[in-house]
Amino acid sequence: MKRNRPLSTIKSAWLLATFTALASTPVFADTANFGKLALSPGFESTKGTIAGYTGGSYSLSAISNRDRNRNVCIGYGDPKPDHILILEKDFSRLKIQVDTGGNDTTLVIQGPDNSIVRCGDDTGRNKDASIIDSTWKAGTYRVWVGTFKPGERRNYTLTVQEQG
């Protein structure tokens, strides 16, 4: 019996480490704090708008330090995505814009598989974040809207626009 104790201790430690790693990983399920947008090419502008608010102390750089274009991923938000964006078909170019009325926000978008990440910060002279990018494949994207201070609450509108 004594020989099995070290093995059971190792198994218990491995299970504890696995559970801890899973518990500290952000939730990548298809659930979101503020709902889903499902869009196809040619969608009406009203279909591409959704509201929410920032908050949380999860570092969004834990999702990725840099995006596919080498932009820095920054800010704090909730581990659970704020929105789920479902693109029902491929889009050649999209603009995704946060509007808080000029507060400093960040944007992280992951999907349609976990390897593609897009990050945004200030938009020109406006401190609200945006992402304008091409080659958006059909699929499910997770969207986080963040701020530079952990726990800071800002009401916002998120707008998705098809670009020509």
C-alpha cells in the first residue's frame, strides 16, 4: 500500500494543476456578457450595433500579446467575451468601432479559430478603439471591449460596418 501513495499524490497534484490552469483560462464558449450579432454581407446597419459596458480586471493581453498584424493587445476586461460575432459568410473588409463618447477603450477580437486575433486601440484623435481589417472568414468571433484601468466601467455601443 505504501508504494501507491506517491503515485496517488502525483495524480492528485496533476489534477489540481490541470483544474487551476483551466479555471484561470478565459471562457471561450459561445456565451457572452451582452449577446450576439449574426451578420451576412449586405446587412442593414441597425443589425450591426449592440450595447454593453466595460469592466473586469482580466488582462486582455493574456489572450494574445500581439495580433496578426503585430498590433499590441492591451486593456482590462472580463474573462468572458462581451459579445459573440457570427459571420455567416466571408467578408472582404470590416470596421468594428467602440463608442463611449471618447473614453480610452481597447478592443480584442478572436476567431473564427483561436489562432486569429485582431486588436485595436485609439481611432485617430478619438480614444475609442476600432479595428479595420480585411479577410474576415465566416465563423464565430469572440469580442472583448476593455479599458486601461482594471474594473473601470464605461457604457458603450459597438458597431460593425461593412467596408467597400
